[in-house]
Amino acid sequence: MIEKAINLRLMCDYAVSCSYGDIVLIICMLHDYIRLLDEVKVEDIQYQAYYRKKFIKIADRLSEQIGYDYDMVLEKCKKKLAKKEQSDDVGEDAIVLAAKYRHTRKR
């Protein structure tokens, strides 16, 4: 439960229900969005001065509250993807070996 979410227009407060997975997804989206904007080198002063800091602050605050380490999970994910890419060529290797075997056998 996220409590103390206040609607300033209506001057009432809410309790918002959100799962752990939803919070993790929000944290990841914020970090990925920041990274994407940094890669395209947004020259917008408002983004650099305000929104970037605000997004990082929100993501860090949520991460701290649920004990989630985005950087550690990102590294783990990169290692898993690298390992998967190395093992993806098994079928291609088998075809190449079969073609070589067939070629040497015909001679």
C-alpha cells in the first residue's frame, strides 16, 4: 500500500495498492528512460536541470524502500544475455560441421 498520496486539487488523500513487481517495473522504467535520454543527449535545459534529477530521486527512493538494487540486477541480466548469445549458435555450428563432413566424404 502506498499511503499519503494526496490529490491537491480535490484536497483528499488516497491509499494506492501496488505490487512489488509493479514497483520494480517503475524503477526499471525510470532508469531506462534516463539512460535513453542521456544517450540521445537531450539539450533541453529543463530536462537536465529538473526532470533528470527528479526521476533519479524517485527511482532511488522507491529502490531504497523495497530493497531493490537496479545496478546489480542490470549487471546480472547483461551476464545472462551474454551467456545466452554464446550458446545460440549451436544449430549453426552443427550445420557447418555437417556440410564440411559431407564435402570431405565426397572426395
